[in-house]
Amino acid sequence: MALIVEAVGRSGVTERVTVEGGRAAVNAQPGLAYRILDAAGKPVNASATVRRVGDHLIIEGLPEEASIQ
């Protein structure tokens, strides 16, 4: 499953990072809003959530009960 993590800053600047193999390097920072997109750039599903734990983003609620860190 190809996923994209989209981070939007307060100023509106958007960064997209492709998740490969269940891992991606994303600069997690306070104040950013995160969205999970499929390879076509559409939201994955309403139940997918992103949590920031320390320096990590944990993505849960993906299809097939996948979880990405």
C-alpha cells in the first residue's frame, strides 16, 4: 500500500513524504497538521489517525489493520 504523509504548516506550506516499507522520514513538529493520502493524493479513510509520540508519527486505522511508524 503506497501512502503519502502530508504535513501542512501554519503558514500553509505543504510537504509530502512517500511512505515506503512502513517507514518514512518526516520532520515531526508541533503546530503542523498531518493528513494521510493514497498514491493518487486522496485521503485514505476517515478512521486513519496520526499521533505524534516524541519524534515519531504513528499512523493507525489503515486498511487491513496496518500500522505505520
